Amino acid sequence: MRIVSLNCWDDRTGTVIPYLTGLDADIYCLQEIASSETLSADRGSFRINTRLFAELQRALPGHTGYFFAASRWYYESEYMKPGDDLRLGNAVFVRNIYPVCDFVARFTYGSFRDLPYGEKTFPSRAEAFRVELPSGKSLVVANMHGVWDPTGKGDTMPRIGQTAALLGLLKGVREEIALPTVVCGDFNLLPDSVFFKEFRTRGFTDLVTANGHTSTRTSHYTGNPEKKGKPLFADYMLVSEQVKVLKFEIVREPEVSDHCPLVLDIE
């Protein structure tokens, strides 16, 4: 089975869809996904793909897609008028041969609300679900887009709170502590966060730092220029001790986002 995690950066590069379909993954855990029923596919003055979720679903006919809105974005321009609806959030796509038996989604920080263009504080959310495998066994997967803070990625009270929220989410889906579990996404955290300490005590391993990687960002990332050349962490892939990893890769090329895709192959 192949699981992919990617912050899609709202497909600003225009290359996310063909790249993801080419990976032929069984489960896609995606962050920064836009969805609109009123805006056309023509980006106009926007750089983002406002129909990204719908276009991904069309490109992945063998998967079922789930979109989870975190906020509604408004940017008055020649392209976007009052009454237009643009929602931003997470998405999960699961190959149809894997029945989804349980699914829980909730906010780990804040709640759904309208966001004026340029606002720097965003609600954050996570989703956890259990799929049945052909072997008759179950697998739990969680996808999270963590709290973003313009001052950096160190621990804050909202980030400590999201750790507890995600653990509670998993508890409701895992049922049995022995169920193999994968937790991934753009956590917006540093490796020394209390988040990872909490998960390590529960038998999880982070495949990003465990394999010596020092960055999950691409050259499209322009934030915090003073950190140029320093480790740039944001995205992680954690596995419980029951997961048998065949291969894990942080994909550096092609650069389809300002985040690197994380690709995990498991038995």
C-alpha cells in the first residue's frame, strides 16, 4: 500500500494533479486544498486553483474523496465578487477497494470561519479514519494541518492543545492500541516539539527525522529568509510500531509545491 502526504499549496504551480495521479497511491492525505462551486477554473488574478478538490476527484476516479473545510476565504477583485464561495481545508482520497469503516474529523485549533485575504491566523483541523485491508486487518490513517504561527514553529499553547486534540481523535478511531497507524501532514512544528515526545511514548516513529532528513521544503518556499541554509521542517510521517515500512521518501524533484511530497510504501 502507498500513502502520500502533501501540502498542495493550493496548486499554485499548476502541476499538483498530474504529479499526484502519477504516484498511483492508495491513500492521499492533502493539506491546503481549495474548493469552490461558484468560481471558474480560470485563476484570474488568483494564483491558486479554486477547483482543486473537484479536479482531483475527476483525476482519481478510482478513489473516493473527502473534503474538510477549515475556512471560507474572501478576496474582492475582478475575479471574486460578493457571494462567491471559496473554501480552504484538507482532503483525503482513498482507493475504492479499501472500505472506510470509521471516520472522525474535527478542528484541532479554532473553528470554521470567514477569513479576509491576508489574515495570518488560520483554524486548523485533522481527520482520522480506519480502512479494512484485503487481509481482513485494519489500518488507521490520520491527516493534519497544524497551527501556523508567523513567529515560527516552536511550541505554543495552541500547538500543545492540538497535540491533545489529535491524540483524542485517534483514540476514537483506533479502538485497539495494536492497530497499525500512520499519522501525517503539515504539522508546522519543529522536531523537538512536545508533539513528538507524546507520540514517541505511544510507540510512534517519525520517519522524517529518523532517516536524517533536515528539510521538507522546496525552493518555492520564501518565508523566513534568515533561515536560508538551515533545517526547514514542517511535514512529517509517523508510523506506529505495527506498521511494516517498505520504503519512505521525501521527494525533492519535481517541485510541485513549496512543500515536498512524503511517499510511504508499507506491507
